[in-house]
Amino acid sequence: MVDCPHVETLKPVHPSTTKGCEDCLKMGGRWVHLRLCRSCGHVGCCDSSPNRHATKHFHETKHPIVQSMEPGEDWGWCYVDEVDLEGDVLPPRI
């Protein structure tokens, strides 16, 4: 059982881009890993990346859950509840 009520509010989303971090692409930045906002589809870079756009997106929007977009990874993170989420509790990506 996951202790995160935000999972129940999620719907499938389309990634804003499949080419990399949306914000890094606009500014010519670089990223390490990609995260998908499960509220709106924003693709941002992880906290190991120089600009940490996924976390910045959370602070700007309060969208609670991101999911890894890395091949072979199936997990998420709730910024609000600070819990890891297994992929099977998240709705599918589109």
C-alpha cells in the first residue's frame, strides 16, 4: 500500500517532448536523466542535472508526482509526500 493520496488524482499524460529536457532544450543546457510530470506531461531534468528542471517545475506548479523516463526504469516520486512510487501504482504514460 502506497501512502500517497496524489496517485489517485493522476491520469495518463503525453510527454511534452521526447527529445530531452524541455527547458534545457530551450536554453541549450544539458541533462543527466529525465523526469515526466504526471500531472501535465512536462519533461524536466533530474536533480543530478545542472539545472534541476523537474524539481523547479514542481516548485512553480505544485504538481506532486514525477516518473522516470529512463529506459528500463519504472518508478515515480512524490515531492509532497516524499515517497518512492513503484511503476505499477502509476497510470500508464501515453
